[in-house]
Amino acid sequence: MNVTTEHAQGIAIVRVGEARLMYPLLADFAGAVTQLIAAGERRVLLDMSKVTYVDSATIGCLMDLYRQTTAAGGTLKLAGVQKRVETMLTMTGAHNFLDLQADEATGLASFGS
């Protein structure tokens, strides 16, 4: 799976480079984010700008990552969510929990200092 992680302004940025984020790829994706949380990262931004499709397992995974981050006293945000993915998040109610930001720059700024 094409997932990269970098840090900017004290925020862990996880970039998903797959167009279709679905069940077979979720273990690598979730593992990368879970490792960050376990390592003490409390501000995580998921760059979803390349993702054009998610399935129900992905939405469940995102909700679990949200739960893990919140339980650790942190914040998880999504940046660059494509319209089709946003529609899926809205249809399932996940948008009520997940903080969606227009792009990476806006997402980084939304964490404040």
C-alpha cells in the first residue's frame, strides 16, 4: 500500500496514495496510524486527496482510528476528501465525528499552534 508519513508543525501527516482505499489495504493503513498514536502522536492529519473511493470497511476503520486518537487525548482530521468519499462519510454519519478539512494547508492550520 502506498502510505507515507511525515511531520510538519508538530502534526503527523499520513498521506494515502491509493485511489481506492478498501478492505485489502486497510491493515497497512490502520497499522501506520495506530503506530503513530502508540508512539505518542496526538495530532494526526490524514491526507485523503488521492482517494476517490472508500468501502464500508474503510469507514469503520476511520471511525476506529478516530476512537483510538480521541482515547489517547489526541485529534484526528481528514484533509482533501474527494466529493464521492465525502458523500459516503455523510451517508453513514461518520462526518459527525470526523473533522473534514478542504486541503492539507487548511488542515494543518486548523490544529492551531
